[in-house]
Amino acid sequence: MDSSRASMRSETEGGATHVADRGVEAPKRPATEAHDARALHHDSREWLRPLRAGGATGDKAIARLHALLLRAARFEVARRRPSLPHLRDQLDEIALEAADDALISILARLDDFRAESRFTTWAYKFAVLDAAVKLRKRAWQGQEVPLEPATWCLFASIAPEPDDELEQRELLSLLRAGIDAVLTSHQRRVLVALTLNDVPIDVLADRLNTTRGALYKTLHDARRKLRTHLAECGVAL
């Protein structure tokens, strides 16, 4: 009996050694993706269920969500604070407005949530985006939006090399001619405001009573026309 057990143990150890020698790894534990997905969905349900409940439960959930959004908005405002010293006294108000607007947007879009991330991550982005947009608009409040180039020198690079100066002047001349000749007045205003005068697209959309999407389309069309114009003039881009 003892010799039989010793033989079995020897065969088992030998087999294990043989497997190790072949470089075959022992079976690993199952991946945690499924567990993470379950946790993500559970987290989302814990937010969505009370937000849809109505009554006291819904009010409590909305207050909790608003507090999260306010923290997100304040974070974005604080991140941009150094570049906006003239808005120092308005930053708390801007953060609160951003949280309020983000809350309204989220409650209207609860059915759009696809659980591809945590609900809090999805909601956080609304507040950050709203805060960024409001800061850009407030920074330009009361300022004239330049729709014509202050100077065509904005096209030029800083301190060009002598060998490049002539080529740059020729290209600038072609661009100026193209902007005047092939663009509509609206395309010209949008191109100049966004690319030369650095007007934020949110601000320009607000001033022109249009949408970001419409301005992106206008800018795309203007650039396409200019590329075609330069190509016809023999300039390879």
C-alpha cells in the first residue's frame, strides 16, 4: 500500500514537473470584467431608480445629483480661474448656473444613458461642459465680437526666416484674395472670427443666433473652398 501511494505521488509530481517544463501555466482565475460590469450597472440603477421615483424619494435623489454637479462645475471653474481674473467675483454664480442647467439636461435625458460608464461619470461631463461654455460666454460679455481681421499679419508666423518670407507673403496674398473672392460674406465672417480673432464658437453662435453645428459646417465649407482656390493657384497643401 505504501509503495503504491509513493508511486502515485511520484507520477503526480513528475507530471506536474513535466507540465511546468513545457511552460504550460496553471489555470488563471476568471477575468473581472463581468464583475465590474455588474458593479457598474448596480451603481447606475442606484442613481436612476430614485431619480425616476418622484415624490420625496425623487426630490432627495435630485438634490444629491445637484450636489454632485455643483462639485463638478466648481472644479472646472477653479481649473480655469487663473485665466479669468476679471470674473473672480462671478465664479460661484457661474458654477451654480452650470449645475442647474446640467441638472435640467440630465433629467430630460435619463433614457439616453447607456451604462457604458458609471452614471456619475456620465453626469459629471454635463456640468463640466456647461461650466466651460458659461465661462467662455461670460468672458466675452459686453465685448465686441470682431468679424473682420484686425490685421492680416495674424496669418504670418512669428519672425519668418528670410528664405521663407517671400513665399509666405505670396501665400498670404493668395489667401486674402481667396477669402474675398470665393467665400460668401457669412463664411468670411465665421472664418475670420473663429480662426483669426479666436472668438469661442459658443460666443459666436450666441451672437449670430445660430448653433455650434451650423458654424462648424460653415467653417468646413469655407476651408474647403479656400483649399480648392489655392490648389487652382498651384499651391499644394
